[in-house]
Amino acid sequence: MYSNNREELHNRMAFLPILAEVSEELAKNWTARDFIQFFAQERILLLAIETVTDIGSLLIDAFVLRDAGSYEDIIEILMDERVIAGPLALYLPKLVKLRKALVQEYTRFSRDALHPLIPELPAMLSAFGDQVRMFITKEDAIFTSPSFP
């Protein structure tokens, strides 16, 4: 992985705990009394989607060498290449599917309750970071192995 890709990956990975903390705080203090909380949760969800897919794209570019045609493709490739697994592989497709509603259909996005993905988001972002780090460690070991051509 090139050093500029590593730096970008590091920056986005460092953002995951911030998003996790903010989403946990939002869920804990949810009152649904005003639109500020509704808009805050939409921004948190969108930033989570963008961060996860940015990290996925960097990994795909660096290690997998397959082209993703959409945000959903990025998650599918991460699953196919065993970057993510378990509950995370069930959660991330649901998260990424929200992007269209948040970006294109925002006037129709439901603003009447805490979104059901928000309470799970902190644990999922943490798991995503852990699984990405394990993948990078494994891939780096392959490329630095004495038996690698």
C-alpha cells in the first residue's frame, strides 16, 4: 500500500471512534423534541456511510484490485474478500442502502424517531475498524513474506 493511501486510510480510521462516540451520545440523550436531533442523526449516518465506503475503496484500490460500481458493491467486495464478516456483514449493507434516502430523497426521510441503526452504530464502527486492521495486518504479512515473489 502506498504511503499516501496509508495516510488517507489512517485519517479515516481515526474518524471511526469519533463517529462511534457521537452516535452513542445521540442515542443516549435522544428526546426527539426538535429537528436538530433528527438532522444530527442523518449527518451521523451519512458520515458513517462515507467513512466506511472511503475505507473500503482504499482497501480495494490497495489490495483487491477489483472495481466497485456502487457503494453497495464496495461492501459486497469487502465481504467477498473477507475483510468484514459476522454481524458486520449484515449491518453494513443496511447502512449503505440509506445513502440514497439521505442524499437524494431527504425531503421524504422519516424524522419521527431515532433511526434503528443508530444504537448499533458505535459497536459496528468499532468492529469495522478491528476487522479492517486485521485484514491489513494479514495482507501486509503476505506482501512482506520472504516467499512473496
